[in-house]
Amino acid sequence: MQFLREWERWCSELLESHLSYPVLTYYRSQHERQSWLAALTTILDTCTLLFIGFEDISMPSVRFTFAIARHAAVDLAQIYGTPPVDSKLNRLSPADFARMRDALSEVGLQLRHEEDAEKRLYEIRRTYEPFVNALANHLLLNLPPWIPATKTVDDWQTSAWDHFAEWSPEKLDEITHIITDHRKKIPLRHEHEHEHNQQHHEEQQALDGSGREAS
């Protein structure tokens, strides 16, 4: 609920700032996969999914977030004179919908009235996708997919030095997701010192025993 409120505020601020200062629309992120349009589209997608609904989850306030997000998309498309267009690329094909549904089920989220969920999702998508498509064409930006075809590496997980660095995107992903597999934990320094001291003590005992036998 708080997440939606924060994005509702963000959408209203985006609408106000970009209508007042249209040049802001052309500012680009330093990362090619990040943009205000991608964020706006993702929020619209999220609200649409919540409109369809999940079993045992009710979020009536989602309509406010969706309303201001769509308002921003429509008004910005209008201010730049970019009429709504249908994209040749379907952002959520039947195969992608099945993958998304399965991924949601794995984390305990079951779509309500699953038999016609895809159709209802498509009907709501038609109310905003033509506008974000128009903005994407105008600004030469890519819209995010509903579900990635492959696992992607976030920009913060990579650098120009990765080919000789000790870290890796997989290691960073492991750290941030707090994987508690003890076999993958990095031993602490004092553990090494304890093992070294224990080994030295055993070697010393062996030497003392050998010396006594020789005498």
C-alpha cells in the first residue's frame, strides 16, 4: 500500500515537472535500460496486474495510482503531439503470460478468475500502452517487457573491470539476497587463525612425542 502511494506521488510530480519544463523529457539516464518512461510503464503494468487481482489480496487504492500514472502518460503524449499507436511487438504474448503466471504462483500469488485473466489484462493494457508506445517512439526509448526472456544483470552489478575482478554479478546477487548456504560463506579471518593455531598445536604435540620416543 505504501509502495503505491509513493509511486502515486512520483507520477504526479513527474506530470507537473515535465509539463512545466518539457525539456526534462529528453534528459537521459546514464544507464541505457533506465528511464522515467520505463518506470512509468512498469507502474502502469503493476497496477493492471493488481486490477486483475490475486486470491486473498485486496488493494482498492490501486485505482488512484493507475489514474495518475495514465494521466501522466496521456498528457505527456498530447503535449508532444504524439498520437497513440499500437506497437507491432506484443509486450505480453500468451507464452510470456503463462511464464508470468507460473512465476507468480511460485511465490504464492494466484490470479483471481485465472480462466479469463489474460483477456482482462489485455483490455486494461489497451487503455495506456498506445500512449507509452507513442512516447517511446518519439523519445527513441525501449519499453520494459512484462517478464524478461532471460535473467538480466543490473547496472550496479557490473563494471568495466569485471574480467579480472574477484567479484561477479552472481556473487553480488548472492550477497544481496542473503543466501545462507554455509558452504558458500566466506570464512572469517579469526576462523583461519583458529584452524592454524589448532594445526600448529597438533604438530607441536607430535614433535614432542617423537622427541620422547627418541630419548
